[in-house]
Amino acid sequence: MSSVPRWSRRTAAGLQRQILEAFTDGIAGRPETTFGNVKADVLEHFVPGFRRGDFVEVIQSSDWPE
């Protein structure tokens, strides 16, 4: 048995892929929670058809009285 933790023996590319897969799996079913944070970047790369919300568009299209 090695004294090096199993997670530290993973390749950097493998760890990067696993991190991104975990983010995608965790948020793909609730994309509305990505508004205004970096999770939208993950879904934009890995979920076909995902379109991030745009804060400026939300403000500009809001029906607020003048």
C-alpha cells in the first residue's frame, strides 16, 4: 500500500476532467441556479443548447415603471 493518497496519484488532466464532470452533473438539472456565477461557464461548455442568463438583459427587459 502506498503512503501517497490515491487522489494525489491522478493525472492533472484526469482530475480536471473529473472536476468539470462533477460540476456538470451537479447542476445540469437545475440550470437556473447558475445565474451570476461561474457554474454557467461549465454548462455553456458541456450542455448542448444551454444559454446563460444575462443580467443586463434581465434589467433592460424588466417592466418597471418609469
